[in-house]
Amino acid sequence: MRMPALGTQFPLLEMIHVRKGTAGRAPDDHVHDNEVIGVVLLKRYLKNISSRIPEKPPHRSPGDVKPEIETRETKRNSYIVRSSHRDVTMENIQVMGVKCLPLIHAGDDIAQMICDHIPLQDGDILCIASTIHSKAKGCTKKLSAIIPTKRAERLAKTNGEDPRFVQAVLDASADIIMEQPFILSEMAFGHIGVRAGVDQSNIEDGMVIFLPADPMKSAQELQEEVKMICGRDVGIIITDTCGRSFRRGQTGHAIGWSGFTAIRDFRGDTDLFGHVLKITEEAVADEIAGFANFVMGESNNGVPAVVFRNCPKWTGHDNLYFRNDEDITKKVLKKEWSHERQ
């Protein structure tokens, strides 16, 4: 994105760019064959600067009072993201899909495969689809090897599904929150999802794939493996595609992470008007996972991993899942489902 006039006055703008496909690359884009598909573009920032900062200063007589001009630095500061411990900017985040990985099979070393396909840097955040991790770890099963119970047969008839698939869902569930019109499950590691995340897509016919049994441990292991292979300290997110209450469509969620906190805690900080924030806790891990899912795609894109570069540091905590006494939605769903069964 070329902005000659503004680039001359404001060198910072030369770093704000979007490139894809055949668009020109800058020296910092030489990251193997992976396309730099996006950075955070502050459109409002550009618009305000271009409309408020003149090309040449207006003529003033010696006795005129110098007007207050909104400088590059003051305008830039208005777009700084306030952190509880320091100010950071979000102007040059790069997002790179890891392409050309082969189909994953049990026993594959996905950390080595990813490191072979893209040079990682310290501070990168590597998002990996749970599907390829589960396949590499052998978290799959043939439907023909599953014998459904009476409960599975009952739910399969109610929901119009294969009893063997339903049994796989029940086996992967620590608790059933809702039985129909689909099974809503809670898993042992705290995640709540439709059909316990058991999937039949992106795997051979007649097979089902399960989520990792302990995604947090898996993320930590992947982080350690990457460090051992390429010597880089990177953050790891294991993602899964989930539906959302009150909204149509699926987004990527973080089910396991390592190297940072899942929540960025703004409580005690102040907003632009000086008001103390009391409840704001930003689910950064889920936000990054959601954009990673957008890059990965949901069909045949063949991009099972995504690298985020130049993300700012943040402070917070890892209490991403509500406790049972906090989760109002879960309470209501279980109560309504229990009432319907009576």
C-alpha cells in the first residue's frame, strides 16, 4: 500500500501495509514461500491523518498565535492499546498460513514439519488445528470398531445420527449438558462443545477423530518441541471450530495454549475518559484462534497451521472457562433439558 505524501511526512505509515498474492513484498516479508496475508490496518488512523494534516503548513503572520496542530505522535498515541503494564501498538502484526504440509498420519512429528516449512522467530504465536495434532497422536477410531450402547441407540434415533458416532461422542464426554436436538458435551478439560468435538471431516471415510485429551499439556509439549528443534521461544494455540450461542456460524476457539495467558485482564485500568474498568477481560487466545481459523478455512484449503508475528505482550490469567457456579448458560440448559425429560 503506497502513500507517497503521507509516507514522507509520517515514516510510521510506511510500515502499515497489506499484501497478498502477487502484491509487492517488502524485505521483512521473506518468510519462505508463505504469503503474508494480513496485518492490522488502522483505516481510521489513515483517514484522520490524511484529512487533518495539511501537505504544507498554512501561512501565518509573525504576530499570529500558533494553532494547536494534531501531530503524528499525538494521533498515534490515540490508537495505542492500553496495557496494565505498558503501552503497545498493533500496527504491524503479520499473519502467515503454513502451506504445503502433507496429510498427517499417526506418528508424524508436526512440530518438525512446521519448522521445516517456515522459519519461526522468538515471540511468534503458532496456531495449530486440533485435527492434525489428534491425527498425529492417533486420537482416531474406526466406526466399525465402536459398539453402541442402548443410550447411544436412543439418542441416535432421536437426533438422526449413526449410533456408533453417538457412542463416540458419549465416550469423549465428561458430562452431557443437552441431549437434543444435538448432544452438547462438556469434556474433562473444561471445554463445552457440540458432540464433544468428535468429527468426521478431514479424515478418511469410516473414521472419527477426537479432540486431544489434554490440550493444555499438548500445547506445552509442542512449545518445548519447537524450542528444541529451532531454538525459538514461541507461543502455541491448539484450535477447534465451535458454534456460538445466539449467533449463526462457527469460529475458531483456543482449547489449549502455552507461552502466554489466555485472558488479557484490563480490570483496574482506565478507559479514554478515565473511567476505571471493572469487568473487562479480553479473551485474546480465542481472538487469535478465531483469525487463525479464518486463514485455515473449513474445507480443503490445506492450511492447518498459522503463525502470528509481532503480537504485543499482555498480562492476565488463564481462567478462560467459567466455574460451574459461574456458568449461567450451562445451568439453564441443564435445567431445561432435565425438565423436558420428566
